[in-house]
Amino acid sequence: MKILVINAGSSSCKYQLLEMDTHAVLCSGIAERIGQDEGRLTHKIAPDTDKEEKLVRTAHFPTHVQAMELVISLLVDAEKGVIKDKSEIAGIGHRVLHGGEAVSDPVLVDERVKEIVRECSVLGPLHNPANLMGIEVAEKLFPNVPNVGVFDTEFGMGMPKEAFMYALPYELYEELRIRRYGFHGTSHKYIAGATAKYLGKPLGELRSITMHLGNGSSMSCVKNGKCLDTSMGLTPLEGLIMGTRCGSIDPAIVPFVMDKKGLTPEQVDTLMNKQSGLLGLCGYTDMRDVHAEVEKGNDRAALALKMLTRSIKKTLGSYYFLLDGNVDALVFTAGIGENDDIVRAGVCAGLEHMGIKIDAKENSTRKPGARTISTPDSTVPVLIIPTNEELQIAMATVEVLSK
């Protein structure tokens, strides 16, 4: 069975075509600068294998339709194609940011589901409209292929009420559904399953802490294979310090800054989401640049690094106690989590009294795939497990279609 996974942004569209019998990625790519004068499509055949071949095409993509039409032409190309006809695609899985409380599981897309995505745009104004556009483009170009929505909030919907509620007037929850939803759920769900498999443990018995660290970062506390708590909240702004997001701050800062700087709600939202975090602290968002600046003696870069690892460690500690100290594994994943040994070492430094001991050599060595970076006598294994959100979306799509 072949599944196409689509992650549509406002001016871009990522995709993967997977053969689900083997979980092989037949091709993947991204169409960028949609709606601009000249768009760019980067298409990879057999990505991340020794047979990988990259094709780059430039063209004007007035809308996502034209971009996806070019993608289809490459999929079925007589010489470079990976399928003979688009009818070979059995289903299309879509990454959708926000489903509110109306959607708690992957679901076959119909008019009701599209209306839910539309209504939740107020909670995900940057992502939900683009995700909906991706669904509608797929419906147009693949009229006989079922579409499945896989929601970023799904994993967090398993939290108990004491975890997802805010201590605001209860009427605000009843009226506006203000609560913690959590994001990066597709990644956290995939990593929970992959961790259980790596440890040889039933998913229903897994107790772990996942650190999804990238330009956007979040953590999840997993008990019995389900989300017990997560760091992001009503929006992806809450929680850890991130590339351009401030993470959790004193809420009173918002009206104070608005008053003193004369900012509108939209302007202060932009400040917190796009001008803060590592960028606001030291002027850089890429951790490679931050580390280079630390080496040069840049005090603000050093401060940003310390603040980042501290925010992760604080959340890790709270999750450790939520699990009563009974933790099967700490797991690092995503761009920073998988590749930044300095951040990993900083997070785990000083945790030996909790049974968490990093093997410095293993931590600093780059290796592919899932692996252990803790010492043999560490009572809590520390793992690196590469995330695979596209595969998780594809598996969820197959599961929905099988029903």
C-alpha cells in the first residue's frame, strides 16, 4: 500500500510517498515560494539511501495546485517516476496542527472535519488555514483517494484534566475551550512507540520523558504509553525556550510591555513568537551559530545556551517527579535533540543523583539510528531516537483506512 503524506504551509508544501509494506520512502520533497514570482521544487528519489537522487525544478506556482501538479508529474515520470499512475496511491495523510477538543484521533476527512479545521484556525492561525488548503488541493487532484487528517494535538488529548486545565475562571474553558493541548504530538507519539520497541517493553507499560528539541521545542511525560503532561499549551508558545519563541513567561509581562511600548495584541504576539527565544537573547536561532559565538566569547550567546538547557532541565525534573522517579528512559529527538551533544550534556549535567549518567564519548559521537548514550551503570537509560513524523502520519492513515 502506498501512502502520500502532505504537510502544507502557507507558501510551501512538504510531501513523502511511502510504501507501507516496507516503510520505505519512495520519494520526498518540498515545494517552496508558492505564490511568488519563481517557485522551487526539490524532489528526492529514494532519500537517505545510497541510491538517492535529487531533482530541482523552478517554475511559477500561483497556488498549491500548480505545485502539486508538478509533484504528480515527477511521481509518474516515465524515466524518474516511482509509480506508473497516481491511482496507485491508496490514501493521503495530512498533518493538521489543531483539532481542538472536537478531534482526538486521526480521522477520515469529510465536510465536518474540514469545518472543525476551519473553526480551529483561531487557535492555529498560521497553520490550520494552510493545512486545510492542502486537503482541498488533494481532493481536487486526487478525487478518488481518501484523505486522513492527523492532528498535532492528538497525543496531548490523552492528558488528565488536572494536567490540561489552566487556573482561570472555569467559564473560559467552557466557553472558549482554553486549555493545554500540546503540540508536536505526532513526533511524541512516534517516539513513545519507538522507545518501547527499543527497550523491548510493551507500550502500555512505558514510562518515559521525550525531549523534542528543534527550532520549536517541546517535551512530553509518558505514563503507560500515554501523554501524562506536555510542555506546550493552548498554542505552541508555552513551555521551553525556542529559536524565536520565548516559552513560558510571567503573563503580566504582556500587558506591561503593551502599555510601555504601545504595542497592539498582534504586535506583542509577533514579539513573543518571532522575535524572542534564542533570537531575542543573542541574535541567532541556529544552535551551530550559538555555539560558535560562545567559542568567540559572546556572553549573550553563552547566556542563551545556559537558559535553554536550564528550561529543559526544569521541565525534565518536574516530569521525573510526576513519574515518581520511575522512568524507563529519557529520549532526545528532533534537530537539536539528535545532533547537539553540547545541549544534551548540559541538560544531563548534575543529574547523577537521579541515576542519570551520560557517556561523554558516546554522546559526542555521531551515529545513525536509535542508540544509548548513557553509561552502563546509569539507572535511567538516556537515548537518542530519530523522529519520523511522516511515517507516523502514514501509519495512522493506514489504520484509519483499514477501518
